[in-house]
Amino acid sequence: MWRRGNSAETEEGNARVLTMLTILLVVMWVYAMVCQEDLMHHNLKRNTKDRQWWSWMIK
């Protein structure tokens, strides 16, 4: 399926797609981490028991 046309061109195209997918994955991962942190901070502000538990965990 990939062998049609210039093989070097196809390799380059595959590399570009892989790079784009990798960048997308990294961006999504960072976004997820940031959102998780925000949610955690929000929950900590609302619940003092959780805050005490987290401060104990951080120590």
C-alpha cells in the first residue's frame, strides 16, 4: 500500500505524520496534567480535610 510512488517521498510523509502525532500526544498530555492540577487545587480549596491529607503527603 505504501510502495506506490517514490519510496523516499513516502518515508518523508510517514516521518512527518509521526512527528505531528507525537507533538499532538505531548500537547494533550501536558493539557491533561494542567487540568488535573487545577482540579486538584479546586478540590483542596473546597475540602480542608483533603488539604491536611495532601500537606501530610507532601511532607
